[in-house]
Amino acid sequence: MKKSINKIVMIGAGNLGTNLATAIHKSGYQIVQVFSRTSESARKLAKKTNALYTSSLDEIYPYADLYILALPDDAVLGFLKSKKLNNFFMVHTSGSLPVSVFKPFSNKFGVFYPLQTFSKNKILNFTDIPVCIEGNDKRTESDLMKIAKNISRNVMVLSSEKRKQAHLAAVFACNFTNHMYTIADEILSRKNISFDLIRPLIQETSEKVKLMKPALAQTGPALRKDKQILSAHMKMLAKDENYKKIYSFVSKSILSKTK
Amino acid sequence: MKKSINKIVMIGAGNLGTNLATAIHKSGYQIVQVFSRTSESARKLAKKTNALYTSSLDEIYPYADLYILALPDDAVLGFLKSKKLNNFFMVHTSGSLPVSVFKPFSNKFGVFYPLQTFSKNKILNFTDIPVCIEGNDKRTESDLMKIAKNISRNVMVLSSEKRKQAHLAAVFACNFTNHMYTIADEILSRKNISFDLIRPLIQETSEKVKLMKPALAQTGPALRKDKQILSAHMKMLAKDENYKKIYSFVSKSILSKTK
């Protein structure tokens, strides 16, 4: 019987790599080594996870049970082409890359995609974070399932096609949402109004969709078809070409959903 | 000495009117009457606040200390032109209308703007909701301050000009944010993926900005300048004209903020 997964190498020490390695380390697996092109990032994460570290491809530890690639998509492809991990058990953590990218390089591979927004300076508890996994065969999937279930109680197998859609949805729900906050902050700052003024509004907006569908939680001038406010706001944004376009297209999109 | 405010008439029984009347009623003021064009809405809110109700302009109670107009902006103007409340103490609850709209109609007037997103079917506690007030003179402002402080510990005087900016910021931070959730939900639904998958992501995105500036919380492919993902996502949205435009302009706007 094949021995179970224990020793893990983390390739990449960015926002996701840092959070994931920390969670895996805490759950009892051994992070043997952290690799990052940036030696300082590798060192910091290695310290957090009681691991060794390197910034040299040639020094990657060759006897680990699993190599987790927490790299930007284009870096994953570049990394695989270096062939340093040929025939090792590898997973990537990307929302968009199909699992098949590994095919030319290994016989045991998969995806380990935690659907969350991560920052290096805010280490998250993984208990409720959805972890979407995929493996090249049933046994690989079951190996990944075991690790995932050790860190989260919200694990599911998701195909490459569905994961890609989930990632696109996540970009809207998280990255674009955060940019809306950023624009709001900028509009307030210009008039010396504190961002604190809208923090309760931001919290309630996200609270609402804990229980109801977002389409039912929609409010605001576009939904009310209040053309007076819409045109006043467009005038207020006259000097902000990007913001004016965003205001116009998002309002149009909200309007198109109303009866 | 002029008697203090006690009897209040609520004009409008929509999302905001319903929440505000309920909070004011609970804090010990008397809602004597609810007016709404829709008799059923008036009745429901009147029941919640132990008030009388009417849907007829001619039956509005004429002896109240304060009339709160919780109406869409254009309805406020139409209402004032009916002159039913000439010379009464009136406030509106709008983020955008200047306080001066009341000038031709009264000598005591102001603004009572709770900066929050409201739904009729979710009655909120006002304790932490920012209430932005403005009055035509110091005494009116102090009258409004007293009422506002009875329902919220987050009250401030905000000029019409600043309130307009705060409202524009709120549209981005709340209405547009909720539409981003709606788009995400639609993208997931098409592939039969549950909205539950991204609920933890939505919560964490709003949690992050409790403590940090949103510009520092930004993540995602646009921030990373990951052109491969950006162009793949644009292709996935090929059939959604509105969403494609939103994706493109929001990404461009995020990119323009990165160094």
C-alpha cells in the first residue's frame, strides 16, 4: 500500500501560498520546504511553517509526497517547463488553469483551489473556506480530499470547467466588489469624509446576501429608475473617465434586470 | 419655550420609511400617522408603529411636530408642490436633494439621512447606522440631533454638498457591490453551482475593509496584471454585452491603480 501524504513542498510564498501553507502546517502535515523566487518571501513563510526554504530551482527538495504550486497562472506553465518536478505529485491552486496542464509532466496531479481572497498580513482560518479539488484519477482525488478535509469542512470535487466559472464569479463578487469600495473611498476622501461613514453600509450589504439572493437585495437609484439622481451622479463623475463608464454600465445592467 | 418634538407623521412607507418609522417608534416618539399612495403599504407600516394611516393627501394629520418625507427624490418635489404641508416642520431622507428644496414651502426644515441599505422585510437596528442631519438653522439642527441621537449613536451634521458625495460613494459601495454579487450568482447558476460556494468569499471581502483601506485589500487577476486570465474571462463573457463591458472597465480601473 502506498504511504499516505505527509511531506509537502510549497512552491510560491504569495498571499495564497502563505495562507495555505500555514493552514496545512497547523493541521499536522509537514511543510518540508518553501520555494520562492524571492528569498525573503520564502524565508518568512518557512519561519511560519517550521520549514526549510530556497529560492533556487536546483535546490528544491526531491523527496516530498506532494508539491503545491501556489503561483500565478503563467508562472505555473513556466515552472512546469523547467521540468524540475517531472513525475512528482503536483497540484496547482488556480481557479482558471485546467487540471490537464500537468499531463505532459506527471502521472499523479490535481487541483487544490481554496475559493477565498487572501492577504499575507491576514492569516485566515480555513475551517469554512470552500476548497475545490480535482485529481487525475480517483485515488489522487481521495488523497487530496483527505488533506482538504483536514483543513476545511467545506470541501468539494469541482471539474476544471466548473472551477473556471466559479473563479469568474469570484472575480465579480470579490475583486470587483473591493474596487467599488475603493472608488467609494476615493470619492469620500476628496471631500475629507472618513471611510468610516460607509463601513456600516458595506457590512450590511454583505450581511443581506447571507440569507437572500443578491437580486432580491438590490436597492438604489438604478433599481428605482431614478433618472434625476443617475444623471446628477454622472455629472459629478465628469472628470473621472473610468468611474463614469463603470457608473453608466453597472447602472444600465441593474436597470436591465428590473421589470 | 417651544415644545419639543413628539408627534411625527411618516410620509412614505417604502424600505427606508418602514425602517426609520419603526426605529423612531421604538425609541419612544409617537408616529401619529403613516401616509402612502399605496394604502396597503401605509396600513402595514401603521400596524408596526401603532399609528393611523391614510392614502389620501387631504387626510394628512395637520397637527404633528414633524413630517418625515421618505420618498424618492422626484416624488419629494411633487409632494411639496401639492402644498399640503405648507409651513410645517418637514425633513426629507434623501442623499441627493439639497436642504434648500424646502425653502419655498416652510421656515423650519431639514434633512434626516440614514446612510444604509434598507429592505421592508428586514427591519434593522439603527444603533450603528450613521444618520446625517442638516437643518435650516441651529435650533432646527439641534431638534433633529436630539431625535437622531435617540435612535443612533452615530449622528453627524453633514452639508448638502458633502451628503451628495457620500450618497454617490454609497451607490458604489452598496448598490454596485450588490450587483457584482448578482452577476456572480448568475454566472454560477448557469453551471448549476450553488451561490453558497462564494458566500464565505463575500463575507471575507467585506471583513477585510473593516480595518484596512480597500485599496490595500485589492486582489485578483487585474491587480496581478494576469493578461491570460483577463482575456480568458472576456471570452467567457462573450455573449453578455453588459457584463463584458463591466468586466473590461472595472479591470481597466483596477489596473490604472497599480504601480
